[in-house]
Amino acid sequence: MGFAAGFPLGRVAIWGVGLMGGSLGMALRSAGVVREVVGVDRDPEVLAEACRRGAVDRWTLDPAEAMAGADLVVLALPVAALGELGPRWAPRVPPGCVVTDLGSTKAAVVAAWESHLAPGAAFVGSHPMAGSERAGIAAARPDLFRGAVWVITPTERTPPAAVALVRALAGAVFARPVLMDPREHDRRVAYVSHLPQLVATALAAAAGMGEEALGRVLALGAGGFRDTTRLALSPGSLWQEILLSNREPVLEALAAFRRALDGLEAAVRAGDPEGIARWFARGRAARERFEEVRRRLEEAREPLDEVIASHGDP
């Protein structure tokens, strides 16, 4: 039994129907590219709500039942759960079925599933760069992935047909797929996703060191504070798992940020206007580079793999 060539598909099973899984189900059903979306979760009330909101056609509490007859299984679970479930459930994936995930870190998840697969099944790690400060099926929406970069992380063991199917999944919900090594993905997202979350959280916490200090911030209107601390609204339980699953790349990114912050502090402490200007120039140059890459990604006709590769490391 071979892997499905692409969409439309017969059955997609989505394990976890919160923000990400629910949004994916809505997008697939809205696009009409799958005959049936089966939801699986441990909470029947969440599954019933997913059905009411149009995220799934039917649901079950049994992952084995959801996987039976599925062309594609999508794991939309917290990263810690993804790693724990691999040794138990990867051997039970039916032949000809492709499994992918939506987790924010990739190396550990890919290893946990790929090494335990039954013959004839395939696992392809993936990470759509989309989300919200809100969580749960109530926050799900069918356009969540539209225009988002969807990173796909095959290894040398991944069948090309399975990679093609996950590329087709991204395209079916109007995302933009790009291939990347799992470890390279983890290093890059540490800078562009995990570090911003930590900085926003630390900034909000610093401003809130005492009710009086926070009151002074709010009294000023604080547009800059509001914009730069938006991510501090994200749920801490979710980020605990993400950060600890990507610990070394996150520590590397934090060290780079600390060096930059120390440099700015030293210039301010020394009363060095030229030193301050140099750090601002470096920051501005990096931001301008980001805007250029973003513009090229939006306008690109060539594969995004080539656009990203041409701009090197973050």
C-alpha cells in the first residue's frame, strides 16, 4: 500500500482539536479537499464543540479508531505529549498512512516517532508558523494558516511521497511550505519565536515589579509597552513545554540577546552616545534585513526554500 499522492484525500485524522488542530480541520473542510475529518481528543466536550464549530465531521476518544483508514494523521498536541506518545503509537500507524505534527520544536519529536514506526508508515515533522495568544477550540478559525510559512522537516529516512503529501497539506490551507532540517528549524525558531516570547514576558514582568510601577506605565498610555508585550498574554503552560524541549537553542538565543543588552547598558552607563548609536544601527540593520526577507517571501515565485537559503542564518 503506497502513500496518497496528495489532496483531495479520503480521511484525515486530527489528534488534538484546540486552536491549531481545530483551525486545520476548519480550513480543510472549508476548502473541500478531504472527504472526512475525524477528531480525536481525551475530552468529549472539546470534541463535541469542535464538531459544532465545523472543525471535524465526527469524533472519537480512541486514537486507533481515528487512525484506521486514514490517509493522513495530524498530531496537534503539546510538544511534551508528542515526544511521549511516539514510542507507544508510532508502531500502531497503519501501512500507507502518513503522520505529521504541528509542534513548535522538531528534532526530539521527529526522533521519537521516526524510530518507532511500523513498516510501510511514514512520519514527517512540520511546523506551521501561525498561532494566537488565545488557546482552545473557541479560538480556532479557518484562515489561521493562510499566508503562513509552514516548515516541513524531513530526514534522510523520510519517503519523498510522504513529504509531498505534507507539502500538499500546507498548500491546501493556503500556507507556504519550506523544507528544513529538524535541528536547523529548532535553532532558527529559538531566535524568531522563542526569544521574542521570553523578551516580551520579561519586559512585562519588569514593568509590573510592584503595582505602583505598573500604574505609572499604564498612566502614560504606553503604546510601545502594549505592542512589545502582546506576547506576554500567551499561556505559560504551553511555553514551559516548548522552551524546555528546545533548551540549548533557546539558551544560545538568550545569550546573544544578553550580549546585545549588556552592550547597550554599557554604552548608557558610560555616557557614550556613539556606542548607543552603534547598537541602534545594528538593530535597525537587522530589522531592515527582516523586512527585506519578509517582502521577498510575500512576493516570491520561486520555492521559499531558495529564498530563505539565500539569506543565510538569522
